[in-house]
Amino acid sequence: MHLLYLKKGSFFYEKNIITIVTVTLVVLTVALGGFYYLTKDDKATTPNSSNQKNRILKTSTTKDTDKNKNNENKSSTLGKTPETVTEPTVINGIILANKKHPLPANYNPGENPTARQKVNKLISDAQALGLNVSNQVSGFRAYDTQAGLYNNYVAAHGKQEADRFSARPGYSEHQTGLVFDLIDNQGQLLGSEGTNESSKKAAEWLANNAHKYGYIVRYKPEFVDKTGYMEESWHIRYVGEEAAKTIHEKNISLEEYLNAPGGDYAN
């Protein structure tokens, strides 16, 4: 009886051992399988250090490219002079001439025919409304002409003061052939200091309507820091109707519209 019990006990013991081993193997198999799939997923979703570096480099390059794209509007003529530049600064199809972006000394395009046609229409419409605007304008000026004017202002007012209202030769928008100074019937610059109320009224109309003809009033009092010049209510610049409309509606300077440096001379 004890022998039978022992044998029976051994039988159940061996059976339990087999069961435990079998269960353990099943658990290990499941665990290893799960680990494999988890590891497989990690490999599929997590890049190695080399791939991460490549991704970082690619992202950095993309950011640098975007940065360079934003800087494309920072003209290469920055800090140059009329004697060293070989062509005008053109941004998005618009010529920029200011104290940071000179024109070549030999740049002599003459009066732009489209700009002339548009200003004639502007003047005609203003006159039809009974505004104090004459047919007389001051338009294109060659480099040498501007040099004579500027030097006369410097002799009369000093260089620092002259720089506030007169461009140095090679930096004048008049040299682009796209600018006109409007004059009232009394022979004064439209809306300038000392003019009568009708001239000032005409200048106000000009500020509100120039964009309809593709023009902007280039030197507004709120743009002095951007343009580098004092207010000139008579000075209009042709940029085309689309650009003029945007500049007028946003009330921004041409420098802001083109995302280009402005302000005073570099030296």
C-alpha cells in the first residue's frame, strides 16, 4: 500500500512537473513573441542615430533655406555706392532706390512711358474735380542733374539738413523715371509748407486716390524712419496698381512692402 502510494505520488509529481514545464515554455514563447513584435515596431518607428542626424540636418537645411528665402529681399547692393553697383535693385519686379540701395551712376532710363500715361490721367481726373493741380510736374532726373540740385542744397542748408529732403546723386527715385512731383497752379509743390488750402486739399485727394492709378505717395510723415526722408505730399512713385493698392490699404512704406532695408545712409 505504501509502495502504491509512493508510485502514485511519483506519478502525480512527474505529471505536475511536466505541466509546469509546459506552461513555462508556453509563457516564454508568448513573451518572446511579444518582445519580438515590440522590438520590430520600435525599429519601424524609431530611426537610428544616423537617421536622426540626417533628419536634423535636413530640417536644419530646410530652416536655413527658408531663412535665406526671407533674406532674398535683403538686396546685395546694401552698403554699395552708385560708382560700384552695375544695375538697379529690383525686388518682385519693382525697382528700389533709397539711401541703402543706390542706382548706378550711368543708369539713365529716361521717363517711363506707362508712368507718364498714368500720371497724365491722374492729373486730368484731379482737374476735372476742380482740384488745384497744374499740368506741370518734375519727373525724370539724370545722375548729373541730381548732383547739381543736391550740391546746391548742401551749400545753402548744410549736408545734414539737405539729406533730410534731397537725395544724394545716385540715390534719387527721380533717376528711375518712375517718379513725379506734382505742382499746384501757383507753382508750388502740392501741399507743401506755405501753400494755400486748395493745394493742401489737392494733396489730401492725392494721398487717398493715387493708388487707383498705380502710384503711392512715397514719403509720408509716418514713414520717415523707413524712407529716411521728411514728408513730401507731392512726391508720387509708380509701382503698378496691384502693389499700390496693397501699400495704400496697409498704409506701409515701399521698404516694408518689399521687406527691404531703408532709413538713413550707411555712411
